[in-house]
Amino acid sequence: METNFKVFKSDRFDVEDTANLSLFLYPDTLFIFAKDKNQANIGIHEYTDFSWDQLDQLIISDPLLKYDLPAKIFLHNSDFTLVPGVLFLAGKEKEYLKFAAEQHISYSYYNTPLDSNNLQVVASIPSKIKKTLESRFSELTFHHGACSFLSYLFKERFNLLDKEILLSVFGNQMYAAAFTHQELTVFNCFTIKSKEDIVKYTLILIKQLEYDRNHVRVNIFGAASDNGLTEVWGKEYFQNFRLLTPHANQIYSHGFKHLKSVNLFETKWQFDQ
């Protein structure tokens, strides 16, 4: 399996101290977070240039995945939709997702409630990947990758202005949320190839929602030296612009180094149900 592999761990890391795992599967990247019994992160494995088709090989080879531990799986893909809690009916996930993407017989479905059950994030997973994971872990929960960002936004909603756009960027993927009067109005996922794509999709949202470009506040999570997202750049396009770092709900045992280089939203904040 040809991937780029990095390890981040505490000074006293022992794989046998792992009590549970969180796996974050991005389109071409995988992160495995190992947590101890106190829910402190003790080790992180990062795989880049990773394909989901390689998951069955990884389960055999990665030492963090050696043991049958409770695991949370977060899948970052475009095959998801948001359903108001009052309208959600269990067993209708496939019907809801038909509006987001073509559905196949080989898919399995799952959902996650957010915002005190006011919203359901409905998503699908290829059945082959689900079976691969179930063959290793007897205690599994599945969540769409957007749940971490959305749960953070709902926590912060009362600190927002009347009109806000919030973007979370990682690699060639961007989640985009718009809040009007502190209520979620739009949420979507885009594939981006450049900074210009970020501007393009943001301007489309502003136009669709009839926001005033001079007054709406645009916020970006995920700025890094390698993607060129800076305050100077943002203010060329948006008068009210901020680069943000999420508040943390993640704790780390002593000795983690170079973790900032990952620039991953989930190193600071993860969905916790």
C-alpha cells in the first residue's frame, strides 16, 4: 500500500492504553485518533494519498487498528443531506439522499442527530467499506464528516452576526455554511482546486441568499501557509473577513509535537454524541 504516513504521539505512548478510536476518512486522506480511558488523544496516524479501497489492507497493517475497540467512523464525502428533525423518518434515508446524489443498491445508510435533534445529517456508505470496518470492530458508530463542523457552529451560533458565512477548508474540500439571524440557512460541501474557487462559491452563496456583500461576515477555518489563505487575501474580496481557529474540545497527553502542521479541524474539535 503506497501512502505517505505520519505519526504523532505522546512521549509515553503505549498502544495498549488505547480505549477507543476515531477515524476520519477524507477523499484522499485518513486520520486515526487513538484516545485513552480519559478521552485524551495519545496517538494520531495520518495517511495521505489514501484511497478508501485500501482500507481492508490498512486494517491489517496499522498498529492502532490491531485491537477490537469501540470506534467512531467519520466519512467526508458529498453524499449527504440535512433533514429537519420533525420531518425525519427512520428507514427513509435512501429517499432523502436521492435529492443529493444517485443511490446504488450497494450502499448502506446512517444518520446523526444534531442541535438537540432539530436536525438529522443523513448519509450513505458503500456496503463494502462498512463490512470491512465491521469485520474489525464489534462496536461501531458512523457519522458524516460534516458533523464535527456543524456541531461546532451550533455551539457558536449565538456569537454570530445576523448574516454570516463560515467555511472550513481542508485540502481540496470545503464545507460552507450560512447563518441568517443565527439560524442555519445553507450547508454544502464543495470540491475546490484553488483560492479562486473559495471566492466563487462564497459569492454564489451571497447572491443566492441576497446578502449585502459589504456587510456579510465571511469566516474561514483551515488557513495555512501552504494554501495561501490570509487576512490580506480575504479582504481583497470581502470587507468583513476573518480567519478563525476553532475552540478546542480535544485534549492531548503530554508530548505531542508538530500537530499544527496537520491543520485539521478535528485536531481541535470533534463531534461527540
